[in-house]
Amino acid sequence: MGARPTMGTGRRGRRVAAVLALLAVGVGGGAFAQAAVTAATPASNLVEIKDASFAWEMNNESGNGAFMPGSCNFLVAGKVPDPGRGSQQIDEAAYTAARQNDVGNVRVTRPSEDRKTRVDSTFANRCQSVNGAKLVSGVHKDDGDYSHNRIDISGGTGSVDWRTGAGTIQWQGAWTVAYYNGLTFWYAENPKLTVNADGSAKITATGSGFSSSMEDMTQWGPVEPREITLATFDKAKGRAALAEGALRRADTTDQEAKGFDILPDYEGISVKDDSGAVLNEAGNPQGSFPQDFVSFQQATGQGAYWYSSNGAADPNKVAAPVTVRYGNAPVTQQVTVNSVTGGSEGGNAAARQAPAQTADTQRQPATTPRRTESSAAAAAPMADAPQAATPTELKTIDDLRAAIQDGRVQQIEGTDAGLAESFAWGDRLDIGFAWPEDDTDATGGTVMAYPHAQYVGAFTVTDGQVRLAVDSSVLQQGDDGERYFVFFGDTGRTIAVHTTQSGTAAESSSRRVEAEEPPAASERRSNDSLWTTLLIIAGGVIVVAGGTSLLMLRRSDGR
């Protein structure tokens, strides 16, 4: 595939393109002009995120039968009103009223009867399993014996620094977590995802509610609002790296169906009471929600339901996966509800593993790109490969070359990705290649250009293929020499497309023009008039340039 400009040839074509660009910025304004400016030269390192969605079941116990006969645990969109005293269960009036109380963008959903979609939870089905039976307490081998009610929040907004991966997404709205039919309940409001430059991440919210006691249900009093940590994601365990990669894909050019599913930290986490004594030395599995979250629950009366207590319900307490999507894309992945899951872990298995792909997210296998000798190490199975490279680690071209050498990055030649042997700065580059066939879970990622570690944009993997058009004039020009376009996939696989820059499109065109016979004088004057005619309307001044003449007209009203 050639690497030539697409709008005309020679100087005339480039100048017509320049005129159109100036008109778009100086005259057109609006969305087109803004998109052009953003794509070419971002005003800052921050990329805006709009309409992000958030989905979380919290854990299996929050959609299960409670140990008081006939009662259950459930989620409610909005804030259930204060009953004013203890020993009160949530009735239909209170359940309905919650939806008019700080609900924001929150919905609570559950699988439909045919399990093909999700529908709003209601007071009538709050204690009903996916299988259609009344919820009962305990750990279930049949995953359909839980309700799988889930918090769904739309309209999340935020930004990400595409150079460091740090970013935030904020959602608006509240939900109620009710146990024992509401004898104890609390609120979470306005969750916020924060991802740090080192890859660690957390979800925080404002927690509030009412205090009670399992020993004395008549106790009742307010729990004042405080910030609590709903979930953490530790980079050392390889979890927050997914969040970092997902935020990097939040590029303004393509937000459709982007996002991630990630399992919060739980197993192996120890928490303490106010005296400093460890609360969960054992468990099946041993673990906990974050410390400040458990401290908050000690006040609500739900404390032991959020960390392992070495009891029969421990498997139900494990934190469920969190799902975030960008651009109003549907949440197609969810905890799979099987007729019979079996196994010694029962319902815990669904909470401990990331959701499986649904039919509409599966892809045909791709053909593996041809490898160069420098990328031979990347041919080894993924399980044996070194830790994946990230943009934050590859800050220079030397870092990139080292990563290629040790196998963290797979190199392919530009000629195997649709490019000519070299390109001139200013050319349009149409890059295309097959994503590795052993990485069928990849959906896309981020592209950086080296040697300057410059952000280029986002890419998607469609039917195993990658296609990306790059206007090389937006890249830092630099000196001639090696260039790499590095594709950081969302699964950890990284592909570097290697090519060479040689001169600029202007120089290349000039050489071609000089080699041609000079045009006649009359033809040359005609061409001059064509490419030099430019109209800019800005600040009340009209500038008309044609040939060697220049005319400026000012509005008579003086503005």
C-alpha cells in the first residue's frame, strides 16, 4: 500500500488542503474545527471521558437469602427513607420512595427470565432468584439461586492523562444496600474511580446510613456521611493494569464499546477492629473489602458480611467484578448464570473469576504477524513471556528497543503492515496487520509513536485485524531515521511496527516537480492564482490574497 497524500499531488494539492484546514479553524468553528484541532495537537495531556457506565453486583451475599427465615439481602436504586426506629423492614412504599431520593443516574437491574438481557429490579422480585424461586440463605452450587441484582450507573464523566495513564471517572447517584429485608441498610453515593500513574486504582463513594445491631435490632441511629473505599485494585496483582489500559483507550476519536472488567482486591487482605486486632485471620477464602469500608460497616451492623469470618457464608462475601464502559456502550459482559455450576466453591466461583465473553464479543482468530529476528522471543507462550510493557515504562526509543530485545514487545516490519519501505513526513500512513491469533480477547488499545513517545490515538481489533490511518504531519518531525508505531493492546500484548522516515512530503514533491518540464508562463500564472486564493473572515477583517497581491478590507462599523 502506497504512502502518499490523499488530497491532490504536488504543491497545489497540499496548499488546497492547507486552505481547507485554515477555513475549518478560522471560519467553520464548531465540532468539525474542534475535532481537527484535538486530533492534530491536543491542548493538554488530558483526554475527556463522557458517558461512562458503571456496573457492579458488589458480591453474591448482596443478592442472596438472609439467615433470618423469609428474609433476603438486596440493592435498591436511590435512598430508602429513614424509618425513624429499629426493627423495621423495608416495605413497598419505602422501596418505591427510594427512587425519588437522590437516585441520580442509578438503576438496579437483574437478569431477565430468559437470561438474555437485564431488567429493572422491583419490590416484587427483590427476594427472587434468577431461577424464579424464593431466595434462601447459604452458598449455592447453582449460580441461578442468587438474584444477581446489580448497580448500573450511566453518565460518568472524567479525564485521563494519556501520557501517564492517571485519570478519574465520576458518577452521580445513590443506592441502598439492605440486609435482612432492611433491618439494616446503608447508602453509597457518587462513586468515583481513580487510577494512579503507577497503575494502582480505587473506587470511592460517600457512605452513610443507620446503625443497628444483630444482638438488638431496636437500636437505630444515623451514621454520618464519610468517604469510604468500595474497592481497590493493586497493580502488583495485575489488576489495576487493566484499568490503566482501559483509560488509555478513552480517546476522543473512538469511545464506542471501550472499557474493562476488573476484579477488586479481596483474597489475602486482612482488616482490623478499632483496637488493632485482626478480624479475619482465617476464612474460605480469607480476605476482605478495604479497611475503611469495614470500619464503616462496623457502625451499620453489617461488618462481618464484608470480610471472611471463617463461617459458612464466606464464599458469598468475595467482591464481584466491576465493569466500566465508555460512550454509552452496552455492558455485554456479566456474571454468567449457569443452570448448574457445581464444584466445591459453589456460587463463589462466579464472583472470583472475570466474566466470560458473550457471543457478540467473540472474534475469529487472526493470523499472526510475521516476526523479525528481534521479536523471536515474543513467539513463546504468553504464560512464559516477561511482564507486558506499558507506555509509562517505554519513555524513550532506547526503552522500546530494550523491550523488543527482551521479548516484551513484538516487532513487525512496516512492509508487513501495509507501509512502503520509508515515508516522508506529511504523508498519510495506512497501517494494517493481523493481531496475534493466540490473543483473541484483545479489543483494542493505544498507539504511541517513537522516538518521541508521542500519543497517536486509539485502535480497535476487528475480526482479528487492526487498521489505523495516521497523518504523519501531526507527529514531531525530528531528523530522518527509524520510526516505530507501537500498539499497546488491552490484554498486555504490544506490537511495534517498524519503519523509516526519509525527508518530508514537501521535499519529495519538490523533487518530483523539478524533474518535470516547467509549465508555460500563462499556465503557471493560472496555477498561482488557484493555490494562493484564500479567504479568511476573522475579527471583522477580510483578507484576499491572489498571486502577489494582498487586499485587506475592514468593516465600516469599526468592529
